[in-house]
Amino acid sequence: MTDQNTNTVSAWASWPLDRELVLARVVDADRETAFQAWTDPTQIVQWFGPDGFRIESHEANICEGGVWRFDMVAPDGTRFSNRMDFLRVQTPSLIEVDHGQDIEDDPDRFRLLVTFDEQDNGKTVVTLRQMHPTPERRAIVIGFGAVEFGTQTLGKLADHVAGKSNLAVAKG
């Protein structure tokens, strides 16, 4: 982890834990492959979101200062507008965004930090840290299933990158 990443994590450490939600998953891919799945607009729409949901992207400029506007479409057709404003993108280790509805001044918008940490075996630990505006908002998102939905999303990422690792290609 670079000093810059260490500073990011330590800054997050000062935020109140009663507003934070953390999920992690080991994926069978090198860090660059996992990171690319998050930053390539053609890949992220293939796996992002809970099981059964699909993504309709309206704008995808996934880079520092960029925006990803999309609808998450539930199996019953219900549409959920989303917007991610990319604050930092540090290839291949970190993505930081503000995530909320595709409206201005969304009061429920939360900060999302995605980190990619290599393991010695060539796999990558992908960690999602959400920092919600209030403890009450955190309780609401946990109540509607954010932990389960986030776990499903990470599972879809793991399935998407499995076998696509740059390390596997190099060894093959």
C-alpha cells in the first residue's frame, strides 16, 4: 500500500463507525484485472448490482473527476436512478466516489471507497467502505438489505473476473 493510500485509509479512520458499512471479497484475479472491471464502462455494466438486477448506463466517464449515471433495473422492472461522482481513481489500488441518486444535492448520498489489495497467491481482496451521512441513514440501508445486495454485487464481480486474470494469461 502506498503512502497516499495509507493516508486515505487513516482519513477514513476518523469517521464515526456508526455511519460506516464495510464489505470485502477475495476475487480470483490479479489486482489490475479486478480494478479494470470497475473502471471499464463495458465491463462494469455486466456485473454491477445485486442478483437479478441489470444496469442501463446513461453516461460513463469512469475516471477522476468523471461521472457514471445509470439506472439499476430490478427484476420487476422498478428503476433506481444512480450517479457516481469519481473523486479519486488511483490505478490499480483505489476508487473513491460520492454515490447517490441521479439528482442534485441528494441528501442520502454516501461516500464509497473501493480498495484493491493483492494477495501473494495472485488473488485480490476487494473492499467496499460506505460512509453514510448519518447513523440513521446507515440503519435504513442495512434495513433494506444493503449488506446482502453488496455481497451479491461482489459475488458477481468475482464471477466476472474469474479466469480473466492477467497472471493466468501470462502463465498460460
